[in-house]
Amino acid sequence: MKKRDMLEMALVLSKHALPAWSNYNFPVNVKAKVRSLPKNALSEIESFLLQKDDNDHHLNHIYTAFITPVVQLQDADLIFPYEVRSAFLSVFQLVRGIISKNNFISRQSFSTSISRSLDAIRIGNIMTDHELSELTSKYLLLCNLH
């Protein structure tokens, strides 16, 4: 699968996984900035992809904003159910893949984003297996062609 196809698939799946994050009843200590970070990042990614330049300054800023919450998740300072954490990390990996200048890291990040999104979608019962299959069939066809 081409890098651009992986990026597109990761974006679509992250958007579908977002309700696992957005609909979670966050504890009071989780700042509004952290709550809105994945949604804002996805909006910024869509804008970036619609532009024809390679100016990813805003995405670098968003990536930096993810660092502290990701560390807090890894250190168990922020504790969320698996599907909620997966939805958040799927967006983080998507941003990481876009800003990386290393093709291997980009592809690896997109793959991780896809996997995290699928986990969030399945465990969070956001889509049925049939709906998920229909959504991903285009990308599976692309995999078979390459």
C-alpha cells in the first residue's frame, strides 16, 4: 500500500474512532485542551491535506501538544479505558506520521494509527464488523493491487 493510501485510511479510521474519545465522560482534572486535541488535530490534518504546500508548521505545533498527554498515558497519570486511549493515540500516530521526514517512520506511524483506530472502533462498538468492512474495502483493494 502506498504511503498516501495509508495516510488516507488512517485519517478516515481516526475520524470514525473519535467518538470513543469524544463521548467519554472525562474526569474534572483532564483539561479542555487535552479533550479537544484529537478533534482539532484531525481538522488541522484535513486542512493540511487540502493545501498543496508542505507547510506543516501547525502540525508540528499539534504534535508538540500531544507529547505531554501521551507521556501521561504511558506513565498512568492519565487513565482511560483501552478504546478511549486507542482513539487518542490513533490521532497522535497520524500526526507523527505526517510530520516525520523518514518514510519508514511515517508508514509505521500510519500503520499504528490504523491499528489503534480499529481497536477503538471495535471495542467501543462504534461500527459493526460489516460497516467496518465496507469502509475499509477500498483500501484492501489497493493493498491487493500493489
